[in-house]
Amino acid sequence: MEHFVNSRFWVLGFIVWMSWTPVTWGSAPLIRQLLSENRTEEAIPICRQYEVLPSRDNDVFLACSWVYYRTNRASAADALLAKLAQSKNLPEYQLLEIYASVARDFLSPEALKALEPTARQQYDEKIKLRISEAQKKLEPLLIEQKNSNVGKIAQEVSAEFYELKGQLEPAAFIYRGLINDNPKNAKAAWGLGRYYLARGDLRRAKTYLEKTTELWPKHQGSRYNLGLIYMNEGPDSYRQAAKWLSEAFKLNNADSSVLEQIGILFESKGKVEAAIKYWQRAVELNPRAVIASKKLDEHVDVVIGVLISKKNWKAALEKIELIKNTNEPKRFELAEGMIYRGMGQFDKAAAIFKPMVQAEPENPVILREFGIVEFNLGHHEEATKLFEKLVQVEKNQPMNFAWLGFALEEKKEYAKAIQAWNQAAGLFKNSKEIKKALEKVVRLEQLANGREVASGDNKQNDHSDKTVEVTDPFHQGE
């Protein structure tokens, strides 16, 4: 849960604006409203026009400066402040300067994730030093502007500073006062939600986080944390957890932490293959996604199975090669053989399957895979024996009889091949597959009677892509 409790993921800015001022496109009240609703990304295009267009609207410059500082655009904010050189005595200008002395050193969430542990520690210490210096300047402004709108903003900045220094109690004290004055103060609700989350009081955390989602419809952090809380409550709350994590994903589908937790939720429901898709995406976006990396290692069997089912042979083989260097060199022999078969390297596959079938002569997956390899090598006699054994061991799989039919056809044993295909047709459930099997019977009867088969109908020599779909190579019943 530390991802949102301790980071600057949240983009805040709860600036009070005068209710009597009309809200129009490009006006300061509109920009301040977007800030109060945590919609800074919508405010940025409005503010950009003031970087180039001539204007003397100091209130717009002030509002846009907050937008830029809170979205890691310090240079753009500094440029706007420079236009307010004649307004340095304004309390809000002074507050902005105090906040800017810290915000200029803020890194983006992406840059923070890329820091090595030592560099992150140095960064945190630097920010805490900047905050300590800023707090000394902020104190007199808090007293002077206690009952004004700027004073409310100063209180929010003060709470944020305490939180960034890890001093949660004074931060929570300020947030409580702000929310008592204004129950719709979303920034205070979000702050208290994080506070109670850090204290392990999940009931109160949930109350304030849900309040935050009501006031900030596009806020990801509150939704992410609600997802974690409901997951923590157990299976009865998984539906609620899925709701909040889904909303967080929609707001940012490239957040590795959200992807990791969605994966864990799928895992909790027994849907490991679905979970793997999210963990793999998390690692692609953030190679340091610790949870996702650990989970992928934990479920490496399923990961390899998924890669094989997608015919991503190279990636699957790379995974196995890594494991073979550990103390489990034979753990994925079956999968390795299947990969070489899928890549068309039948000699390598045969070398793997031959000792395996000797060790496990009634394993249907090994019999089927080795039979397919022998068939593609042109060893039709050996393939026939393997498929004959297979249909005895696993009598209810139609493709087993189909493979036997292919092998018998190559040996020109048409009567036996017809019998095998008839059995396959009787086992297929799909009407299209049944039709194909019966059409095969007709063609074989024509061959048995010495009649020519129509051109294009007889594809008996094209077996290069005749493979059995095995989505889980480690499930022996497949």
C-alpha cells in the first residue's frame, strides 16, 4: 500500500475561488475549479495559451502557476511568476514562491520509479531539507492569513509539507480542520484517507477514500487504495475490489502497481493465466515491478504454458533455458520438446521425447507429442505405434484418432484409417469438425477403391502445421 501512501502520485490543488466570478473559458475561476476537482490535465491546455498570448490577468497567472507546479512543469510556472513581478506583495504570490522553492525539485512519478534506492534516499533527504526551509517562511503567512482564502490554501500546503516529511499526525490535524470547515474539501478527504490507511484503520480509510472518489471522479489513487482495502477483506469483497481496480485501470492503464494488483485479484479467483497477462504488462512498463516479477517466477509453469499456447516459441524457450541453469534442469523437458516441435526442429524434439516415453509409456501428452514429431519426420510406422498406444490410454480425445488416421493413411492402410476417422467423427462435438472428419472418410474410401481424389481435396501430404492445441502442457489430461 506504500505506493500511494508515501509518494507524490496525487496531483493536488484545492484553491478557493470567489463564487461571484463567472466561470468562462480561460478564466481564472475555471482554472481554479479544475484545480479543486483535481483535473489539472484539463487546465494545462487553457494555461498554455497564456504563455504566448498577451495578458494582464494576474489571477490567471497565479492559478496557472499552481497548475504547472503541481504537474512537474516548474519552468513554465516560473515564467508565469516572472510576469507577476509587480505583484510580489500579494499573499498568494508569496505562498506560491514558498511552494515553488520545494516544487522545483520534485521529480515526476515515472522519474521517481527509475531511481536506484541510494538515489531515492538522497532525493527524499533533499526534499525534506527544502521543506524545512519552506516551513520557516510559511509559518508567518499562516498566522497573517489565518481567516482568508489564501490562508486555507496555506493550510493545505502546510499539511502537504508535513506529509512529505513523514509527519502524519500534524498533517492529519490540519486536514481534519479543513474538512470541518468544508466537508467537500476533497484534498483533505484524500489526506485523511491516506492517514488512516497508514495507521491500519481501514474502516475510516475507506470512508474518506470513498468520499474522495465522489469529489474527484478522475482520481486514480483513491480508487487504487479502495481496491486494496476490499481485497484485504477477503473473497466476499472481491467484486467491490474489482470495481475500484477497474476504475483505476481505466484512468491509467500504464500504472504497473494497478496492473500488479489486478493480477493478484485474478490469482485469488484461481484465474492464473489471466493474472499473468497483467503481471507481464507490469514488468514491461516497469522492470522494477517487484510484485509482478515475483509472481511470474512463482507461476513460471503457467507462464511457459501461456507462451506455448500463443506459439511464442522463442520466449518460452528462453524461460526454460534460464530454469535449466538452476537445480531443476529436467523440470520442463516436456515443454521444451513441445517448443522444438512447434519450431519445426523435430530432431531435437525427438531426442527429448524418446527417453520420456520410455520412462512414462502411458503418458498421453508425451505419446501424442512424440507421435506428432515422428510423423513429421516421416517415421510413419513409429508414429502409428505411438498413436495406437495413445488411443488405448486416452479413448475420448477425437484428435488422437485423427492423428492415428493420418499415420495409417501415409502407410496406405485405408481401411484402418477410415475406422480411425469414423471414431474421431463420433467423438467431435463441433459440427464443423464432424463434417471435416466425415469428408476425410469419403476421400479415404475413394482412395481405397482406387479412384482419384479431386484436386485440392487431398491434402494428405501437408502435415507441417498439424499440431494439437495444448494450452496447459503440464495438465496430463489435456
